[in-house]
Amino acid sequence: MSYPNLAAMVAAHGVCQPPRAVRLARAALLGAGTLSEEAVRTRVATRFPAAAALPDRPALDELLGEAVDLVWFPGGPGPSGAPVAPGFGVPSPPSPSGLTALGISGSRYRTGTAAREPDEARHRAEATNDHLRCHAERGGYLVVTVGPSRHQSAIDSLVKLGASPVNVDELLIGALRRKAEEKGIRWEDAIVATDATGPAGPGWGRLLNVVNNIRPALRASLLGGAEHVLVTYPGLLARYGAVGLLDELRELTTRSPEPGQALRTPWVLVPAEDPDALPVIAGQAVPVTSDAERLGASRPVATQPPTNHRTRSSSHDVTRRRLRGGASRKLPGCMILVCR
């Protein structure tokens, strides 16, 4: 998966692009019946007047299918036999099965949708879901690698498990802007233009120094926010050689937390064309300390948590003591989960 440079990210940050606008307007688009093409445009524009225009069909069909699972219905009898007008709508479930999971294949089985997978695949999906819930309760560092087409579905599923999403690209851009204002650095000329020239440009080293100066602010923001964070869109970390920030999060949530830090469970979501391979961001390896920390898609998902004979309450007590600067004891270990 390719990652944009800063100029592209700033443009996306300033204008809500169609995929994001559609996802954020999800609640206004889902419901009974169908919506005409014009109704979809109106509902999105009403919520986000400054958003870029939605594409024409058939590109619009693909966008709505990927972003909010809407499909085009040409009109005719609906599931109940009553006539339904042409338009976009939620596909009818083939049977009332009730499994919801982010499976080992990366598929998300929605409530009310039959999982057309062999029993083994369903069992692995359930095991993956159980593993994620267990990890969320225990805390620690987790990397989830998914195919690019499953990226947004994975975000939705992981958020439902309690993670608070943090767009690290946007976090980094905001910190860069504040540093530029603080130091009197011209944003367009010294930051965006230097980024556009890339590593071969004369000012690249100075830009990396600025990024290095804001790393403590990025770290503080992540450590002092939610207890359970889903790190998304880490592309600029790789572009600026700052992937080591993830290693700091791993260390601080598995071995040596700082007194008073809120973060105890960082999940890092990384799109990858080959989710079975070691996780990388734009060619840079995501921090992994051993093969035991990585669970490939070809291997079964463990339904049991990492070896630890303490009860849940005692484990949480130990974590709280660690975060308050108490006696040094090892926190739950890292696990890297790789899904298709």
C-alpha cells in the first residue's frame, strides 16, 4: 500500500475527501428502503458542505460499497415482495445468523448475515474475536495487519472492541504546524515544499530534525489520551524515519510504563498487500522483538491468553500499580496478530 506525502495529507486534512465524508455520514445513509443517487449526494453534502463532490456512477457504487456497504438496487420486488424504488440500500441478509467477528481472513461477519464459510473458518474467526477481547482486557501492544481492501472494516471492528482510533498522520501534521508557528517557520515554503522535494532535497535533514523535535509531543499525546488506542494511518512516521515511536509505545506498555500514563493497550493497524509477511510501513519494519510476538494468518489463533495464572482483577491491580510507579513487575507480553 502506498502512503501519501505531507502535501497530500495536508490537502486531505483541509478538505474532507469523499470516502471519509461517506463514512462519517454513515448514519444518515443507512436505513430501510433505498436512496436515490441525488438523495445520497444531498445527505452527505448537508453534513459536510465543504467536502469534495462525490463521483458519478459507477465509481459512486464502488465508493458506497467499500465505505458503508451500500449496493445499487435496480428496482422491483423487495425481500417482502413489496415494490422497491431504484437506489442504494443495505443488501438483504440471506439468513438470520448472528456471528460478528473480524476473522483470520479479515472478513467481518455482520449480525444478521450468514457466514458462508466452513466451520473451521468460523471457528478461527470466533477465536480471533475472543483473542482480541482477551488482549483488550489484559493490555499490551498489538499490531493488526490487514489487506488494504479490509482496512476500514478492520477499523470499524476494532473500535467496536473498545479501541479509540487515533489518526497518527493527522496528529503529526497538527504537531508540525504548532512547532512551525512556535519557531516562526514558514509552513508552505519550509515544511510542505521541503517534504515535496523528498530525501534528495537540500532541506530534508532540517525537516527530519523538526519531526524529531515533535516526537515527545506525539508520544505524550498518545500516552496521555485513552487507555485503549487504535493507531491508524502511520504512513508519515515511516516517511520521516519515526517508526521508532511505535517501539517506544511497545516498551512503555509491556515493560516500563511511565508513572501516570493512561495508555495501556495500543493497537497498531497496518495495511499490507501480504498480511502473512512481517508488518512493514512503506518498507520500514514495524517493531517486532521476536517471532513469538507475531501470529501469522496461516497459523491458528490461540483462544487462550498468554501464559499468566493471575486472575483478571489481580492483573489489573498490577497494571495500576505499575502506572503509579509501584514495584517493577512484567506486564502482559506483546502479540502481533496478522489478518487477511
